[in-house]
Amino acid sequence: MEKSLAPPPGDATDYAFGPVFGNGGVTFRLWAPFCRRIDLCLAHVELPMQARAGGWFDLFVAGAASGIRYAFRLDGGQVVADPASRWQPEGVHGPSVAYASGHRWTDAEWTGIDWHEVVYYEAHIGTLTPEGTYRAAIGRLDAIAGLGVNALEIMPLHDFSGRFGWGYDGVLLYAPANCYGSPDDLRALVDAAHARGMMVSLDVVYNHLGLDGNDLPTYAPYISEEHDGEFGDPPNLDGPSSGPVRRFILENVLYWLEEFHFDGLRFDAVQALKDDSDRHLVVEIAEAVKARLPDRRIHLLVENANNDVTLLRRDEGGKPHLYTAQWDDDIHHPMHVAATGETWGYYVDYADALPKLARALTEGFGYQGEPTPRSNESKGAPSAFLPPTAFVSYVQNHDQVGNRPLGERLHETVPLERVLALATICLLSPTIPMIFMGEEWAASTPFPYFADMPPELRETVRASRRRQMADFPDPTIWSRMPDPCEQLTWRSAVLDWTERRQDGHAQALAVYKRLIEVRRRELVPRLAGIGGHAGKILRADGGILDVCWRLADASRWRITANLGSQPAAGVPTEAGEHIWTTGKVCEDMSMPWSVVVSRGSVARLD
């Protein structure tokens, strides 16, 4: 098997893929081992490219400059975009642009943010503002920063087919989504965030490519012949000629961090990256980032349905060996079940909501090797040895809102008091919290799934959504489910920022602001250096959640919540200091959906 990551002959740059500027022109390159001939298509001429060893083709064009449009013709037939195109202003089926950035960075003094201080704000560029552009998003940074948030988490930007989409159907991994603006518009957004003291993280997707515009398999062995995909055809990471495929992905990781100054990446569904190599690509990526950017505060996150603790291990100094943290559905799902009573689909695994929530909050995962009721297969491994900061918690995110038939937010299905109680638990736990855009003011806009596809693929997308919603218990929902391929579905998700000043919305916003302020003042200073085995379950039954943690300063942090439907006698708290109360609590009684946070000086957890 070929596993070499060596660049093609004649390549004197760090990146093996995409156009290279220098010597008064541009060198164009393509890895196309299935082809015998490649022609470079320029505006008024087609030029044969030089065949090299290993299936590579290249051609230097003297006088070519930034802005030149080009494409590749395969064996005299199909014309395709550069798979490493830096910009596709006419869409994924149009010509590529050799793009040299003209952005002048102003973030030379930016040093990033320590992990224990992070509060994430997940955003979709196309619905964050009415304009749906990188530049328009800059105009909302002050409001986001004013919330107390210091980390922007942007949904995927790999260029995809059509005018709108979530971003998980990307096909050109190096080209920022053209529907939101130019690559330098994206750089300006990151730069502007840094100027406001905010780090920026990007969601990246390598486990599959989208349905429309994916031409890679026609000229290179990009798709695995050994593995089946969870979301689509998986990349060839361990088969013949997999070396360039691995490098294509690895370089893309470095590209976003170096060329766009992103402070971190969130890797989508890494369990779907099938790799039987001696060293898994997910491991190689983390090691490459550390080796390449040792002096930057880079935070790498994973989404991993398998709850694989090996990716989250710490070194002797308590620092992440590979990945900083994982999005923790084991915290979200039992919170959702407790609030809604829903046990359809994957929520059936969390029907015993309070014990699962208590375990996830104090030990990381709710499932640590036990079989799940839905699959009857074991999931996860013991995780209590990890610090709570190895897990990202959330009351809502794009998946948990958008993967409902109507895409409605949580406050549309349960009273707002329940949402605020869960937000208190999330924002005042030692885990790293994340807010989904608009959640902070109980936005009235939904976030349904949407994907602009050509007519011949729309029914495929619709059928896929119907299958995904098959477990939903209300059969009348199908007639009300929005069409994911309609523009109106996308536009329905656009946030209305004027709501923030309206009654009800403003009150919710004020609570979120105060919670984040309390977190930053009372909890964050005590999280630096927090270790594993920090949490303990005091009670998780009868509607009562009572958990505590030993913080890095040896104080004891306690959250006591009544998540049941009846008042509960007694409100156990720490003897030291009252930190926060959500809901109605008196001296000897806690009302439903109330939360009390307290801190004591006791270092022991017994």
C-alpha cells in the first residue's frame, strides 16, 4: 500500500495541493492517477499539463496572477474544478480562482484564549444575519461579545452546491463557501473577532463529501473500497494510494489554521472516519497541528458518537495529548429528556434522565461501556479520570434543534423556565459551555434542516430527512415538515435581532448574560488545572439532581436542581457561599425547575 505523504516532484511549497504563486507566474497542480491526460482550461486556451510520477500533473503559466480563473479537463472530456480551489465565485460547478489573499491582518498581538476560560457561541453564517455573509456577521460581533461569549464556533464552510445549506455537504474542502463572500471576507471576520477578544473555531467535515459537485472519485481513488460510510462514501485512508488522500485532508486542517488564523477546529463525527492504518488519521492530524503550530493556543474538538476517551487523554502536566475536548451529547440528551419527556429515537437511551445526566456531568460520559437500549451494543469507556473541561456541554446546538421535524427551539416545546434551569446547569458547571445562536434570547425563529440541491437530487434529500425522522411519535408531523430544498425553509431560520429588546426575549437575554458573568467571576478562576475524578453524584432521583466537584483551588462547587414536576422539601447546599439561584426556592422548599449553585471550602468529595 502506498502511504507516502511526500509532495509531488518539483513542489517546493508546504502544501502539495492547489495553485502556487512564484517566479512571475502560477504553477497549477492536480493529482489524477485515473487519467492519462490533463489539460489546464484558461479563459481562451487549453494547455496540456506535464504528467509526473504518482499520478500528478502540473504546469507553470508565466504571467498568470491572482484572480485568474481555471479548470481541468480530464482525458479530453469532463471539465472539473480544482479540488484544492481557494475560491469558487461561480459555485462548485464553475471555474476555480487562483486566489492570493490581499487581507492585511491586524491581530499580531492576539495570543488566543486559555481553554478553561472558553464560552462558545455556535453560529451559522447564512442565518446569523439577514444578509447571510461574512461581512454582515462582523456587524453582530459586538452583540455576541457583549453577551460575555469569547469563542465563536462557525458551522462548516467547505464550499457546497447551491445558495444555502448547513455546510455538511461540502465538496471543495479548501474553498470557503462562496455564498457568504470571498476568502478575504472570511479573514476579515476572524480578524474582527480577534480584535474583540474572541477566538474563532471552525467545524470541519472529512468523513464524507456532498452529493452534488463531488468529482474527486472520477479521477483519483479518494473513496474507500474497504469501508462503508455512515453519512456517505468515506475517504480512502488506508487503501492503495491512500497517502495523497490523507495528505489532502491533513493539509486542509493546517490550511484553515494558518491561512485564516482560526484558533481551533471541531471535527465532525470522527467515528465515521474509517482507518485501519497503524496510525489513525485523527491521531496524525492532532500530532501534526502540535508539531506545526507549537506556540499557538489551538483547541481541537471532536464529535464522536463512540465516546472514545483515548482521543481526550491528558499528559502528566494535565494538558491534552491529542484533542482538547469532545461535544458531549451525553449531557444534552438527558437534559432534553428531563425537560420534554421525549424518549423517541436516540432519546430512548436516556429515559433514566437524572442518573445519566448526573453521571455525565461528574464523570464525562453517561455511557462508559454499557450497552444502550436502542442498539444493545456497548458504548464508551470509563471517563471519570478526565477533567470536566474535556467536555463541551450545551442545552441546544444545530443538530439538536435542526434534527427535529420542524426545527423548533427548545423553548417552543417546553416552558422557558425549564430552558433557563438547564442553561444554569450548563453555564455554571465546570464543563465548557456552548450556546446556539439565538438561544440566549429565546429566538422565535426555528432552525430546520435546509440544503439547496439540483432538481434531480431534491427527492433524495427529502427522503433522507423523512427516514431520519421516522421515530418521531406524531404521524401528523409529515404534513407540516418544511421542505429542506425550499428557499423559504432557509429564510425561516434567519435570526431577528430586534427581538432582543422585546419583552420575554430581553428577560431571557439578561439571565444568560448574568449567568456567563457569574461563571467568569466565580468559576473560571478555579478551573485552571482542574483534574480528573473531580465530580461526585450526591443524588439523582425523585426529580432531584445534586452533584458537586472539587475545583482546582480545592473548593467544592455544588449544583442542586429540582427537575421534577413537584416541589421538593429541603435545599441542600454548601455551607460556604451561595452563588446563584434560578427559579423559586425558599429555606426548606425548592419548586420545580429551580437550581441552586453554591461553593464550599471542603476539598473532599465524600
